[in-house]
Amino acid sequence: MGYSTGPHLQMALFCERVIEEKDGVLSIIRVIDRVIQTAAGPAAPPAMPSFPYDLTMAVSLKSGQAKGSYEIRITQEAPSGLRQQLGNPIRFLLEGEERGHNLIVRATINFESEGLYWFDVHLDAELLTRVPLRVLYVRR
């Protein structure tokens, strides 16, 4: 299928938060590509215990020649290879040309192990992009 004529990916990233102004302009605050979990003291476990972490993902698309209804779905892949869908698919409408759609996903992720996590952004049935997030465990 391919999307050479649109929609086009403007951004896909993790950040601390997104501010959306009344005019639709986004401010992306503190872009993140790694999460560091620390444990201190002699009782710090040798392996990272699982922990919940609040994440915000921002995805922005521009229509190009694309018009009509589309669906975005985000899938998380853990370092173990285990895959799970993040939230529910979101359906939206594109109007064409420079018009687009901003998707802001807020989720609490339970990280089970350290390593590289991938978050796949699917537009309809096609993989649009992959966003990496590294989880590190530091004992002090």
C-alpha cells in the first residue's frame, strides 16, 4: 500500500508532557528516549524489580493527498520479544494538504526488565514507524 502521497509522519516521540494551546499548537516538554530506575543501599535487589512509569507519546501526521478516515494503533515490544497493544486503536479523519492530526497517548507502562523497548505505530494495517525507549537499572 505505502503512503508516499500521505499521510506523512511529522513526529513520533516520548516526552514528559504535551501542552496543546487553544489554536491547536503543541508544545513538547522534555523529550525522553530512556528511563532510569535506581535502587540504593545494601538491600538493593541485584535485578531490576518491575515498576510502573507514566509516559506520554506524541504522534503528529500531515495529510498530504490523504483524505478520509484512518486508524492508529500502538504496539509495545519488550526486550523479551513479548508484544502487547498500548491502549485502544484510535480512529481519526484527515482533510488533506497541510491539515493533519495530533495524537497524544498517556499511559502507565509496567516495565518488567531493563533493556530496549520498541513502540510500533501502525497506520491502518501498515507499520508507520518505530519509537525506541531504553530502560536502565542502576544500583547505588
